[in-house]
Amino acid sequence: MKKLFYSIMAVAAASLMTLSCNSILETESPSSFDDKTVYSNYTLAEETIFAIHQKFSEQNSYRGRFLPWYGFNTDTEWYLASKPGDAKTQLVAYDTQTNDSQMNATKNPYSDMYSAIEVANLTIAGLGEYGNVENDPDMAFLLAETKTLRAMLYYDLIKAWGDVPARFEPITSSTLYEPKSSRDVIFERILSDLEEAIPALPWPGQGVAASTDRVNRIFAEGLYARIALAASGYALRPADGAVGTGDLGSVRLSSDGNLSKDVLYPKALSYLQDAIASGKASLYSSYEQLWRDFNNMENMKAGGEVLFSIPFGPATNDLSGNRRGRWNYTFAIRADYSPINGKGGTAGPTPNLWFKFDPQDSRRDITCANFSWDKNGSPAPSGITSWYFGKYRFDWMTVLPYNGGNDDGIKPIVMRYSDILLMAAEIENELNGPTSTAKNYLKQVRERAFASNPDMADAYVDALSGKEEFFNAIVDERALEFCGEFLRKGDLIRWNMLGSKMKEAQADLTALSTLSGDYSELSGNIWWKENDDASGIIVWGLGKGETSAPEGSDWIMESQYVDKASTWTKDDKIGCLFFNDPDTRQFWPIFDYLVTNSQGTLVNDYGYVNN
């Protein structure tokens, strides 16, 4: 079995889309098993699923390049170390260069995604021929799981690069180099694949799907809806027939009638309604407990709110080193004490987001943390421009303690049940207006956020009238619910709001920095003290009416905390939110290394010119 596994891994590594050597196609597999033996045996065939999982964990794949850099800057999330001329800043600030130092390398996420897709293509072909999937539900599950993973991989490729090559069959000598295809071709295929896969998948918590890193039916139904929303929504697109010609493109809807809202929304809503009616997933009662359990992965059970996580390896305290993933290492509240030593804090909420939450919203202080841990392990204010994602915390990692190094074993969440509810609310409203059904979906998410005052949540939702007002409420709710989970960029693109929302955020940040507009009532000073349980700090001075010192003698004052000129103007923090109109740079370019080694088949669109 191990020999088979390593053979499959060799195929995966060899299938990079840009290799210039055809010899890999002429080399016989070192495996002693033929295709029939592999794909007619459940245990052997399942190893190919794990080969796909392994590609997520490659150093410059999801682990170290795609997840750490895709999804910000938005109107809710930004890169904290931004400065003009910095390559990392350009990558997130809509000024990515084709020779970017993070991405333009032999090992890169684009190639690793296609490597995983090649393993999926081999598995789908093998199971289709030898797996007896019509009569064996276990083998049918493996086929469905593979199609679902391939659909997710293609969706991620499209949201990062726009139009990419469509590869749905194993590579041959004649297909080693392929040009880009219209993303519509890929959207149609992966949606069709999900329609075939969904009936063969178990509910979360059942059978193999007892783990959140194995595919289940509700995740696949939610993935169908997520892809349908993107396919039928707005995006920067080359003119029809001009993909891969250097076309500048324009922000528009697809002209493919099969991808219209009229076609896709009813199907997507049906899948979401099936997921909700099943009762096989549910919200955590506490937003805080959800994220405490996230940071202790052994507590994250399938059949709850988390529908699928990136399978980075087991959440155990073993010493084998099999704890891949750099999620908290990248995004946790910054910590400078040993052994963590300055990890976390690559990105965080935009400083104005905290003020968008109602004070009674339990998500506010979990999402927006304005403190970091010093060298003594004590919390202190981190500066008004350095807010961190309070969802991700080293100090909450008690089951799987972090002991330094690049890997922390955290498995990033791909989809939660709250997304099922909010997508259902959005689509129901689009099809039928703000019906009681649409409002009920929104209320479930809102009531959890306002657990201390659910009547307040209900009153807010009940007061929404008209399709547009309800849609705007969904736009706001998704910002508050998913900040730090990097869904926002895709949402804003499909709503045709990326450029406008980014400009609004930049203006709002300027108002905050000058204590004008909505922030004119703030004094600019804060007072703070450590929590009684040493889990963070309490801050006074950022709420309305909090303009003078609070009662008590144990508060520490930070004068001009909000409006210190150096806080905002150093390296032009606000200007680094975006360097170009985000609507003209919704996607990364295909980087120089990939284009150079494509034998002339890959050409960038959207105004990118390879060096």
C-alpha cells in the first residue's frame, strides 16, 4: 500500500502544468499495482484521496502561499505590515507583479492545485472504469468525494486567477500544455459534477464523514451554492472569445445562459434547503465557544457547524511533526513570548470594523482584538491600526499547544453552517423577496450573535422591508459573521461592490484617523486594563460617550491613541489598502515562471505583462 501511495505522489509531483520535459509521460509507474487493482479496492483507492490531501500541505501550496495571501485586502480585512514598494503589500493591494517574490517560483500554489487536480482526474477515471460505483456505495462515495475536492480546487483557482486551463482528463503527451479556457466551461462542469456527487455523499458525522476533513453532503451542497453564486455573479471577464489574448476585460455577468441566476439560483436554494431540513448540521450556541474549539481541533466534531476543513494533518500532541498548516502562525493575535516569538498578526480586521458592530453583538470582541502578547506573555494594546483576528489565538491552543516553528496543526475552515443559512437567505430573497423563510434564516445567525438579547436580533430582522434593504442587510451580516475567514473578497466581486466598498472603507479609515464624521465624538484617548482572567484587555474610550476616564484607579491611559498622526501616516497605511482600482485587478496574474514554461500556451489578460 505504501508503494502505491508513493507512486501516486510521484504522479502528482510530475503533473505540474508547466514542466517542459515530456519524459514524465514515458516513464512507467514504479508501483507494482495496475489500475484495476488500485481502483477496484476501497483501501487502495482511498489512498488517492489522501494524495490529494497531501497537496494541500505542500510548503508553497495552500499551507504557505495560497491561504496566507489570498482574500485580503477588503473593506473588512487588511495586511498589517503594508508599505509602498513592498512585494507582499503589492500582492494584496491590487498591484501584484508577475515576478512577485512570494509566488513566482518553481513551487507555487497554481502548480500544486493542478497537481492535485491531476491526481483527482486519475482517480475519477480509474474509479469510473474499475470501481463498480453503480453497485458499491463505498466506491461511489470515493468517486463523489474526489469530484467534490476537484470542484473546490477549480473554484479556488478561478477566484485567484480568473480564467485558467480546463483539465478534466489525465494528462497525455498531447495535452501537457494547454491554454486558458473560459471559466464558464469550468463552472458548468464542476456544478454538474457536484449534482452527480451530492446523492452519493454521507451526511456530516456519518461513516467516513465523521471527520471535518472528509467531504460530506452538506458541504457539497453548500459548495454548489457558493460556486453558483460566483458563476452567476459579476466578475472581471475578458470579452467572449478573447480569453488568453491579453484582453483587459470588464466587470460584467457571464453571457452563458446556463449560468444565469434564473437557472442556478433555484437549484442552489434547493440544495441549501435540503441541507437545512436534514438537521445534520447546526450552529454552535456560542460564537466564542466555536472559536475556542477551532483552536483545539480535537474538539471540532463533524455534524456541528464546521462542514469542511483543510486536511492539514491530525490534531494530536505527537512528536512526529505531522502537524502541517500555518494558520495561527500567520493570522493569530500576535504573540512575542517564548516559544511563539512574534508569530501571528500578518493580517487583521480593518480598524473601522470594530465600530460597525453593535455593542451587544458577541462577535465583535471575538472578531476584533486590539491587543497583543508581549515578551512576558502579558496583553497590552497593539495600536489603533493593528487589530488582530481574535478568532485565532495561541493561548486557546490547549489541546494542541504550539511549540514554535512554522506549523501549528490548525485546519482552516472552508465552510460553516452559518454560511449555508446566509446563502439561503440571500437566494430566497433574490427569488421571492424578504419572505418569512428568508428572515428566519437570517434570524438564526443574528440570534446567536445577540444571544444575550435575541429579541433585539429579531426586531432588527423583522423591520427589514423590500428586497434591496434585505440584500443590504445580508451584505453587512456576512461582513460581521465571516471577517477573518476571507470570504469577503469573493462576495464583493460577485455583488459588483469590490471597488465601491474599498473606496468607502478608505474614506471611513480617513475619518477615523482624523476623528471626523462618525468618529467626531471620540476623544482619541483610551484607558485600558488587563482582564481578570488574563485573557486580554478591557478598553474604554472607543465607545460613544466614553470621553473621560472611567471609574477606578487601575486603568492605564493612552493619550491620542486613535488620532496619533504617526499611527496612520507611517508608510501611508490607509493608502496601502489598494494601489490600483480593485475592479481592474480582481485576480492575480499567472506568474512569470508559469508563463515562461508553458511553451507559449499561457497568456495573461487584465493588463498584466509578463517580465
